[in-house]
Amino acid sequence: MSTRAGVDYSAWDHIYVSDDEDITSPFVDTPSLFRMRHRARLERMAEFQQRGEDLENNSAECKRLLEQAQGRLRELKEGRKEGEEDEEREAELKKVQAEVKKLKKDEKAFEKMIEEYQREEKKQPWNVDTISKEGFSKSVLNIKPVTKEETEEEKVEKHKTFVEKHAEEIKHFGMLRRWDDSQKYLSDNPHLVCEETANCLIVICIDFEIDEKHALMEQVAHQAIVMQFILDLARTLKVDPRGCFRKFFSKIKTADKPYQDAFNHELELLKERVCSCAQIRMESAMKEVEEEERQKRLGPGGLDPVEVYESLPKEIQRSFDEKNIQMLQEAINKLDLEEGRYHLRRCIDSGLWVPDSGEGDEEDEEDEEEG
């Protein structure tokens, strides 16, 4: 190690700069030789860097597979605790345990190879390409981006188009129960990670609740909260939701109690809102049906015969129940002239009484007027 005045110069002991070598032979083209050596060195550096990247990628893939296998193992053990023991489950349990053991061994092997690579990297001599690097390079144009705000009509049309195109995929996601299955499905269909999917899942929940399929409603509500948590995480990190859904699943599978409680709390709130919306929709539908039936019942004067009947005096109601014209005439004659005309006119306008339909109807009306 070279030192001078307390300064350590050992970092400069291994610097490879081929361009400084002197070539004294007159038969060698020195610039061509330098270019050849430089190209060969760059190729060696690229191969070394690629080896490091391959190690990192393989290690990450191994950890991902190990995480999935451990998740399956936990589920199988929980099922065994609940008394769901059978030969097939036990065989699957042993298979997963062996897989976890192998992946842990592979993980340690990759960690060891990465450590060896890093030690080897530190021993690499510096050269003209690595002795200095650009710290950062950034160009900034002070131009405000033009953003167009979507109108409500455009948002509705966008949602409608998306749901029509991906309705089956959204329904399939809504029926998934395991974290790993949900993560894999979103990995295969990243376009589903969006607000439109979350909104569509809530609509499906309401439809199930109206059909009194409560278990299916709760299942889809769970997946709707999963999607909502992913979108909230993306807003917090200020990233595209498609780039952070794996982070959510990694977090929820190993979540502490406060985070799990927050998830369950939001799920319960959503189920309450779904039940409330379903009740409102059913009441609205019932009112529409009742109004349609009422419109069909309206008499020639635009009055509802049911409402008119309920407003009539008891004797007149009884005469209609017994279809007794004589009793009706007597009941009307007992009333004041104006009150009798009022009830008779309402009966005609509602269709309860048709003056030309029975014998003596005109006489009844005349008697009413004379009485």
C-alpha cells in the first residue's frame, strides 16, 4: 500500500490503462492495437455485468417462488388444523414442504454466488472506461404539460367500453379467493388494475345482493377492496397501479394486525354500503312497478280506482263489493247533493262506475241530481 503524508493511495494501485503502453516495434500499428484492446476489454466488461444481472434475476425469481410455496404451505397447514385431513392433502403438504426446502437451499446458493460476484467485482482493475463516470445528466424544459380534463360523459363512455370488453375477466377476478391466485391473474392481465375494474366489482356486488346471493356478494366485495387498496397504494407512491400491485400482495400476505384490521374494516364498510344501495334499488324498482300498475288501472278520467274505492263511504264500498246497484243508489241518495255528485263523478272518472253499462244507470244519475 502506498501512503504519503497520511493519505492512502492504495485505490490507485490497480489501474489498467492500455493506452499508456508504449509500442516500440515499427511493424505494429499502435492505434489499431489500442482499438482492438479497448474493444476486447469492453466485451469482457459486458459479459461480467451480464453475469451479475443474471444472478440478480435468478435470485429474485427464486425468492418469488419460495414466497408462493410458503403461502401454499401455510394454507395446507391451516386446513389440517381445521380437521380437513385426507391422503391427497397430506401428499400435497409433503410435496410443498420438499419444494420449500429445495428453494431455500437454492436461495442460499444464489446469495453465496452474488457475494462471490461482488468480491470479484471489487477486485476488477480500473481502466479508462471505469475510472470516472458521469454523476448525473438531466435536462429540464420549463414547459407546463397540457392536460385535458375528462368530462362526465367521456368518463361514463370509457367505463362502459372497458366493462363491455373485459366483463368476463373482471367476474373471474371477483371469484378468486387466494392471494397468490389473484396476484398471478393480475400479472397475466395487468390492464385490469384500474378504477373501472373496482367500480364494476361493486356493481356486481349490488346485483348479487339484490338476488339475495349474500355469500357471492361478500366474495366479490373482498376482491373490490383488494383492487381499491392497490389503487390507494399507487396514489400514495405516485406510480402506475400496474407497477405496484405485487407490492400490495407482498404486504398483505405478511401484514401486521393494524394493516389487516384496516383491510377488514374497509371490507365491512363496503358490504354495508352495498346492502344499502341494493335496498334503495329494490325500493325504487318496486315503486316503478307500482306506478306502472297504477297507470294501467287509471280510468277514463285519469283516477286510480283503488284510491277512489278506498276514499268512498263504507255503504258505497259495500254496494260495489256486492255489485248491488239498488244499494249504491240508496247510499248515494243518503248523502248531500254536492257530496253525492262528488263521489259519483270520481267513480265514473276512475272506471268504477260506467253509466252506460247497466240498466237504470241514467235514472240513478238523474235521481242523484233530483235528490
